[in-house]
Amino acid sequence: MIIFSEKDHSYTHLETGNKLSGWTSFIKKFTKPFDSENQLVCSAYKILLGAEEYNKIIKSKFGRLYSLDTKDVAEYLSSSLNKDISGIIHEINYEWEYSKILGSKFHKKLEDRAYELGYEISPFDDKKYKTITVEKQYDNQSLCDNLFDLEDGYYPELLVWDNTVGQERSPVTQIDCCFIETDEDGNRYVDINDIKTNGTRPAPFKGSFMLEPLDAYHDDTVNKYKLQVMFGGKLMSTFGFIPRYVAFTHYLNYDENQSKIFPAKYDKEVMDKLQAEWSKPA
């Protein structure tokens, strides 16, 4: 069994005690790491100066506003302006941590409502899917050894792994909204939607690319989120499911009336290459 701990956001194979990698850890191998220290400096100066003045200064120095090295920008701002931004940084840090709490609460609200109603309406085909209730002993856990045994319906926060690799060493993820449907020919489809609550609406940009085998994708938040839902689809496919629709939905200010869905096209070729990466012997 694989179990998930909300406290430290960790995955563990219960029988062996092995710590497993989630999507966030795995994707770091192919993307530029998030430089939180220098991003804090940049964000603080943007608040201090105002967005318009900040953008003017950055464009004047670097000639553009995108695909910049955060460290270079932070060092330039600190040396040229030399303002005391410690208080602003403290506030931003607090907001970042608090946003994680609010995001978790929002996820839980949507999950609880699906259980209370007994169904969830798919954003892909507008059908009602029965919410499947399974008693859990942990914050989250694998529901069974073979996910293909799951009945059709809606599964909030479904924990999934690669069946060909095995629970004890597979990368794992939790699919926020998982819809399973079997057609008259016995084909079993899985539709995946993830919930995102960033403070600003994610936007693509044509900057640097990720590393192989994801080098066809720009290294931005939108693509990372799209690849995440494809990753969930790939893991489900190892049990025999067919990924059909994949997307993520962003909710601005944790408001269900300010949602935007970002559809993705399941990229089997890239997911197969990615699987080859995680299947390599340790």
C-alpha cells in the first residue's frame, strides 16, 4: 500500500518504508528550479515600486520582461536601488504559506461537496458521475492493488502509480478529479482534471524549454500543469485505462465563479519517454 501524509506532503510504500517521489519532485529533473530566495526579492521590489515602474526598470536594463534569470534581476535591483525590503519579504513569505493553507481548504471543500451530493459533473462531457466513497485509514492511500478493479464513477484525490514498475519504487501523484467510464465495447476511459489556486492566472510564455524528453515544451507553469495531468493519465494507462480528456482548472481567489479550464492534449509519445526515465534502475 502507498500512503500519503498531508503534514509533510510525502508518499511512502507502507510495506517497505520506501519514500516515493511525487510529480513535483520528479519534474524538477527537467525544469529550471524555482529560486524562491531571489524571487522574493523581485516580488518585494515590484510591490514597493508598483508594477508599471518595476516593469519599466527591468525592461530598460534587460530589454525584455520574460525569460530572465531571477538571480540576475534580484542582484540588479538590490545593487541599483538598495532599499530596505525586509518587511515586504516577510509579508510575502506569510502570504505564500497562507495560500497553501487556503488552497488545501478549497480542495477539501470541493471534495466534501462531491461526497455530500453523491456525484460530480464532469467539465468535459457535462455528465453526472457517481462519487465513489472508500474508507481510508490515512490522509490518502492507494485504494486497491489493481486500479483497473475500480468501478466507474468519480474519484476525488485518487492516488495513482505505475503498475509496471510496482508500488515500492514508482513515482506517484494524486489526481484531484478523476472520472472513469466504460463504453459498450469494454474500453475503460479516464478523464483527469486538476485544481489550481495560484494567486494569479497562469499564463504561457515563449522562453526557455524544458530538458529532454520534455524539450518540446516551454518551461512555464501552464506546461508544467498540463504535463502533470498527462502524467496522471500515463500512470492510469499502466493499469489498462485509456486517457481521454486531461486538463487543469484554475480558480482565481478561491472563487468558483472565477474559474478557467486549461485543456491539454494527451501526449503519449512524450509520456512513454518520460516513463522510460523513471523506470531506470536506481
